[in-house]
Amino acid sequence: YAYYRLLSLSGKFGLSTIAQDTIDTDTTIVSCPFSLAIDVECSLHALTALFDESTLVDLQSWLERQLICTYNCLHWMFPDLRRVELIFSLHACLMIVHYSPIPVVLRHLPYLKSLPPPNAFLTPLQFTPSQLEAFRGTNIYGATRDRQEWWSTEWNTCRTFIHAVNPDCAERYTWYADKYLRASTYLSTHAFPFTLLSRTPTLQTTSSTYSFMLPGVDILNHFCGQPVSWCTSYPEGSTEARDDSTTISIISDTTTLTNPESLSATWKGTSATGGNTKNFIGGAFVDSKTSQ
């Protein structure tokens, strides 16, 4: 859209979208087709294609988070899959490195490259032990330890399964910032509730609602308190609950002026609805206007 420009802020925070002019009421700010969403359907399709169709039943028992995080992890693993061939002769040794191309079912590498690098993460799960110890006695400390154990258990379950299918792949399916923890952090900081992908999109969640990712939409941070509407557009005559040719859009509800204050005070999660403890652990931000 002509209203915006993309900025990479010193390579530290990934891509950000900055408005270049006033955004009028009822302006479509951004749209994304459902087919680009990183959700359970997308992840299951890719994982069964890579690990064999016979794994579908086992994969369906995974949590939605495990499927999405593993799908994202695989994008970073395949460039690492390489075979070194040494050819000896009487006079020299020639080394040939064979790289495995990333499979076509892994479609989101450009998007993942636009997100902040692991060394820029600020959530408590990236704290050093001494940093986390400073929070002992607070809700942050206990909640962080609980989440670390929860995510680590998820990763171990996935890794055990992958090892039985592809031991080489399992060796590269690591926990630390370059793999599962990285993918989990992206999901906690850039995700939206799956209730958006319906004919009547809503940010209201239920116990069965899971998080998914909308590539490109998540870089559109907005000023806290500026209302927007989520709208879906289905093809004429479509009766499917979900149609891949459908798009979801964010539309401005008020006129938004561009000024230094609004550019520096962006809200770091358009779907954040938790208290400050949850927001800090999941997204490394708090709302200073609350009393928590």
C-alpha cells in the first residue's frame, strides 16, 4: 500500500511498518489471504509431506503449538542439511559440499527472515539465570519457570517422534534460541487467535482457541487505543467455513495522524488481551496505564 514504508530498525527488531501519511477512517490498512496463514492445516500438510503420510495420525495428537513451532523450525533446519564429499587424488584433496534445497512445502522462509533475530529477544525465557533470579518472589518468576518447563516438555515430545522418523533431522531440532525456543517466542509475540479465521472474525478467545500467524500483518504495530476492525472477504457464492481464496483485512475505525508520538509508542501486540504478567512473559512488554 502507498500509505506505508517498510523499515528494518538496525536489523534488531525485524521489519516494521511506518505510515507515511494520515490514515483516514475506513481505510484498508493491510490484507492477507487465508492461504498464507501459518496454522494447523498448513503445518500438518508440510509435516506429513516431509515425514511421510503414515505419520499423520501421530501428528494429529500434537498440540497446535507443537505443529506450528515445528513447521517453523524446519525452515531453519534444511539449509543446515549438507553432505561433505572428499575426493582424493595424488596431488590434492577436493572438498565438495552438497546442500539440500528447502522443500517447497516450507513456504514461509522470507516471512521468518523478516522477524527479529534471536539475539534481540527480550522475553523472560531469554533471561540469564541471574536476571531471572532478580524476579524471585514475583508472579513473573514462577510463570516464567512454568512456561519454560511447559515448552521444553513440548519440544522433547516432538524431538522423540522426529528421531524415530528421521534421526538426522532430530539432531538439528534443538531447543535453544535457534530452533524451538525461537519458534515458540515468535508464536507468543506475533500470533493472533484462530477465531479471526471465521466468517465473523473476533479477538475473543475460548478454551479451544489456539494461536496462529498471519505473515506481514504482525509487523503492523499500532498506537495503543486506536481502534481497528478485522474483516474477512469471501469469494462470491462461497459457502465454505474457510476458503483459501478468502482474505482478512484490518480497517481503520478512526482517522490516524502520523506524528513522532504515535510512531514511537506502538502497541507491540494487536491481539494482546492478557494482564501485564502474561504480556511481559509472552511479548516482553507491559501496559503502563494499568495498575498491575
